[in-house]
Amino acid sequence: MTPRIDVHAHYLGPAVAHMFATGFRLAGGYKIPAQWSEEAALAFMDRHGIGTQILSAPWSFTGTADDPERATRFCRTVNEEYAALIERRPDRFGAFASLPADDAKSALAEMRHALDDLKLDGVLLTSNAAGRHYLGGDHYEPILAELHERGVPALVHPVNPPCLDAVGGGRSPSVVEFPFDTARTVTNAIYRGVFQRHPGLTLILAHCGGTLPTLGWRISEHTLMGMGADDADIEPDHVTDVLRGLYYETALAGAPHSLLPTLEVTGPDHVLFGTDWPLAPEPTIARNNANLAAFPPFTAERLDAVGHANAAALFPRFAQREE
């Protein structure tokens, strides 16, 4: 079996640890592991047949009134830590660049530095930026335009929606609100014409797109029922084409509950392997991987493609021979 490429794995190195130690907090009681290390990541990968992890820091980082440049400094530091890690182990690690969420100009500058100078593999986009901006809005437009022009993949990872206090029930937003925020932001991007302007945009949706595949037909049919005042002129076929062209990764989504709807909107060639380690506990990851391996529509050849070849087509430097 060809070693897997894990496109959804998280980095909790020194820059991230410092950010949490100096006041950054997550809503809804969500907790993060206390420690991360290169050695622990490699050991986890070896236990689960993973050749490479493409790392990300999956939060929306902003400045504060007292320190408006906090997020910009953090993203520069974490991206440089990625580059140093990749220099040590280019075969085992890649990274999606972190971008500050509160300023589009700073985000664009950091993306260029991360891709041009640090040679990172892609970009991490949060489902909303600072609780104010969704894909399809002005904040993300220059970032998406440049990603399209460069042909660089981006992982879309959910974060807390701005309405979390009202609807979250005081529990972790990863249960319900994360899957819906992914669907919310991609729907907004479709309706606002993002994929008309940038038809070659390569987006990887965390957790098989959350609730997006389940809502796919409904989203397409609503283009015939009246759109918002700022929405583009699109038709159901456009929605179908967009959903087919997106990529969907399997972290916490390896069971038929998620995979069957995903295969209703796309093909097996657009499904990628992910774990969500270390934010997801290893026993849960093991059960998710077992569900994925037992999924009837995936033959051994398709399962190998999900684990490696589909991602290698997007990230050619990680392509490996079958072992």
C-alpha cells in the first residue's frame, strides 16, 4: 500500500503554544492537546501508514486593541516554523500557510511570503475570517484571485460562526457548527460568483465538506427560486459543476454517513485522506480509518487513490512509489 498523504493534520508547535499561553482562547469549551512534537507526529504517522502530513493551524487569528499586529506576527512566525520543519524532513511534512484574519492586505502579503520565499505547499483558509468575512465577500476576493492565478491548493477549515453563543448550546462547535459553517461559506462563494470569476480555484473542504454534500441539490435548486441582491446570475448546472470540482477530505468523515452524500456530488478522484490529528483523539481516528477501509464503494485501488494518488496530483512533491 502506498504511504498515505494526510492533508488534514494540525501543527501545535512553539508559535501556536505561545499564542494560547498569551491569551488566545477558543469558544464553546473546545480544548487542544497540551503538547505537540515532531517526534510524536512521526510516530503517529508510522502507526497509521502515513507518509506525509500537510500541517495547518486551523484557527482565525486576529489582533487586539492593545496589539493590532499580533496575528500578523504570529502567522509569520508559524509559517517560518513550517519552513524549518520541512527543510529538516521534506519527505514527511508539508504545510498550508497561516494568514492573519483581520486584515486582507496583511493576509495577501503573508501568503506571498509563504509561497514565494518559504515555498510552502498551500494556504489555510478559515470558513470565516474574524467572525465577519465569508468566502464570496470582499475580504477573501484578492486572496482567492491570487490562489486561482497561481494554481495553489487551499484547505478550507471551519471555525466558530459569529452566532455561536446563540446556537452552540455551550458545547464544542466541532459537533454541529463547524460542518454548517463549511457549508455556509462555500454556498456563499458559489452564490456570489467566486467560481465564475475563478473557475480553476482548488479548494479542499475539511470533513468532506460538512453538511454541504447533503445540501447540494437544495443549493442548486434555489438558484431558480430567487437569489440575493448581491448574488451572481447562476444556474443549477453551475452549482453541480462547482461541487464536482471541489475536493473533500475524510477527517472525522470516513463513515457512510459522510461518504455517501459526498459521492453524490463528486467522484472518488476528488476524495482525499485526512485525520485531524492531534485535535481528534487517536482512537477516534483509528475508527474513522477503519470505516473508510470498510466503505463498500471503495475498491482497494480506489482506497489507495484516496490515501495517496489523489493528493499527489495536487502536491506532486509528495508522490511516492507503491511499497
